[in-house]
Amino acid sequence: MRSFTVAALAATAALGACSSTRDSRLVRAPTSCVDQTVQIYFEPRSSDVTPEGASVIKAAADTVRGCRIAKIDVLGLSDAVGAPDANLELSQKRAQSVSKALAAAGLPEADMHLAAAGAAGAVTDSGKARPLRRRVDVTLHIAS
């Protein structure tokens, strides 16, 4: 009789251990497959991606790794210092630099849409220059 009781207790303990894996209170990690926008900042009059910018690009690429990317918008901007044509060219070069860095980080080049705004929007209606316009805005659109 004693061996039956030990066997029954062992079986009950084994079944109890299995049921803990079916606990509805298990916490699941949230999915990282959501749209996101990051900003890559530049030094004045430069289109070279800084080490800090490269870190932001790598982190963004790592966040969406494994997700299906619908498209990537890359918008180059500049401040209001300098000639409008030069600012437009600089913002184009910034967008190109960031797109190359995004591709090097493993994001699909074919899905990138590059644009440049130059200094458009760099000055408020009252004539005041807007700070922090030396950047590229990257929006990662994730497919649902």
C-alpha cells in the first residue's frame, strides 16, 4: 500500500509541475513591430553621420529586426544658415548618408524613400530660426 501512495504523490507532483506552464498569468514580451521615428543629428555644415547618429541607427535597426518593413522615409533637413540652394544640397547629402548607414545596419534599401527639405520650415512665421534643424528624420513603417 505504501508504494502506491508514494507513486500517487509522485504522479500528482509531476502533473502539478506541468500545469504551471499553462498558467494564464505568464507575462509576454510586447512586440517591437510598430512604426517608429528616429532623428539623426549632424554637426554644422556636415553630412557625415556622427558616432552618436550611428548608434541611433543601429538601435533602430535592432528594434525592428524580424519585422516586415513596408517602407522607410528618410527626410534630410538643414538650418537657415547659408544659401537656400546650399541648404537643400546639404539636406540631400544628409539623407543619402543616413540611407547608406541604414542599409549597412541591415535595413532594406529598396524600401527607402529619400527626400530633402533644405531650410524650408527652419524659420518661424515671426522670423526666428528654429533650433536643431541639422538632422535627418527617419520613419520606419512596419507592415501589419
